[in-house]
Amino acid sequence: MHTKGHPRNSLFGMNWNPANVTLVIMLTLLFLIFLFLFLSLTAQPAMGQTFSALYNFGGNSPMGLSIDAAGNLYGAAGDTVFKLSHAGTGWALSTLYIFQGGEDGTYPADVIFGPDGSLYGTTEYGGGNGCYGSGCGTVFKLRPAPTICRAISCP
């Protein structure tokens, strides 16, 4: 029997002396190691990423892309704003606009869709007032065709 005011050194009938505590810690660690090994060996391997080039632009460097609800891709490369559409098992390139380097600017960057369905973007150079060689640039808007075109080769 224990004396009044002193707690018993046992829990569930086990004496918790240092040897028992060490044994419990070792058994817990052993259990966790086996659990980790079991989960590691039975886990399914993760699928790796796959890469495929959709279109090769040759010497022009394409900029960032935007995508529409139909899965068409829009971007800029060189002095051109383009659209890539699914064509069979590949992609077809359509030119939406070619910049002339004057008032309209040159070297367009990323294009994004606005709330009105138009494409918006910027050019690195141009915009008139002698800005071609010294930077400046433009902000542009390309509106979609007034009629719905159902062919990939629409102008």
C-alpha cells in the first residue's frame, strides 16, 4: 500500500520505472519503423510527367499563352499574334495579326482575354512619335470576327 499524498508509480497495473519506460519507447519506435516500411513498400509509384511539343515556331520565340473555352491557344511570336487550334492529331497555326512596327508597335508580348472576348496585349517597341528604336510600345486590343467561323482556317 502506498502512503497518503504520494501518487502511485503505476498505470494500468504496470510499474513505470526507467527500464519499463525505455522498453515502451523502443517498442513504439519499432512499430513506427515497421509502419513506415509497410506504407513505403505498398505505395503505388507516382506517374511521371510527359512532355510533347505542340508546335515548333522555328526562329521566333513564342510568348505566354491564353486558352479559350474551346481549348484553342493564343499567343505572340515575333511580330505575330497567333491562334493554335486542334487539327486531327496535331495543331494548326492561324495568324490573327501581324504588327507593322509603326503606330501599331512591334514585338508583342503575352495576350490575355478581356471580359468582352477580345485579346489584349502589349508590344515592346513602336507606337509612333519616334519610339521604335527607343522602346515606348503599345497596348493593343484584337476583337474577334463579327461572324462565327466554324473552320480552322478562318482569316
